[in-house]
Amino acid sequence: MEEPRFIVDSMLGNVARWLRMLGYDTLYNRAYKDWKILYLAEKESRIIITRDRGLHHRAINRGLRSLYLYMDDMAERLAFIAYRTGIRLHIDLDRSRCPVCNGELRKVSRAEVKGRVPKKVYELHYDFWECTKCGKIYWVGGHWKGIEETLRRAREILEKMKEGNIYSITEGGI
């Protein structure tokens, strides 16, 4: 089964970054107008993720897949997306994408990043990934605990959703 691909509206750039880290091809551009989002979703079979009720309803009326995110908490947002689309809520760095540009990441050697990351980072870390599109370098740094905590909470919320214990899923969409 083909993995879902997404397009995210201008109000949810943080969601786009999370979906990319999780390894999902996710288009996001703050300059995208609604017509462009609808066009790309239809042309490229992408799921629209939006905070705009009007855009969501136009997408549904066109027969497109769309999710309206009414919640503010990131763990709740990710759990809802997972509930509706089946995405995994674990980061696999070998599948992860660049949160900045959506490029694919490739594992690189320490020698390849010497002089391209702060000296302290180079001294403390041995595993690095480089974006094949923009060249940005990534490593598992101090922020990783926060990422893992958000994903742990999202998995808990997802389980409660599956059990029917929380969230009334009343919005149209997928």
C-alpha cells in the first residue's frame, strides 16, 4: 500500500515539519493560495491538512481527501491524523525527510560533516543525516526528548481514539 502524501495549509507549518520528520512527503508553502492547494491535492493525490473550514469543505465537495484540524495540541493533531490516515507515530531516521524543505535524508559519516556542524556537536555525536535537497545536517540532539515525548503522547491519544474513549470525530473528510 502506498504511503499517504500530504499538502498542508499556511496555518499549519508546524504540522508539515512533524509529518516530514515522520517520513511523509509533505508539501507546504506559506504562499500557497487555496486554489493551489486544491489543485496540487487533486493532481498529486495528496491529503489536505487544514485549519480553514472553508478550504476543508471545498475539498470535500470536490471529492478530495481533507482533514480539518480543530485542536491546538500537537500530540492531539498527530494522533488525529494517524487515526484518519494510518500514519506511523515513530521516527525512523532512515525514512525521515527534511523538516525544512521536504528533501530526503541520507546517513553520512562524521568525516563528511566535520566543519559543517558546531565543534561541540561534532565531539558529542557520531550519527548524522544530510538533506539531499538543501544540504542541512541533522543529528539526535537535546531536543530529541521533547520529540519523543510528543510522539508518546500522540500514541496514547491514538489508542484512546481507537477505543472510542475520546474525540467526537464529526468533521467530514477522509
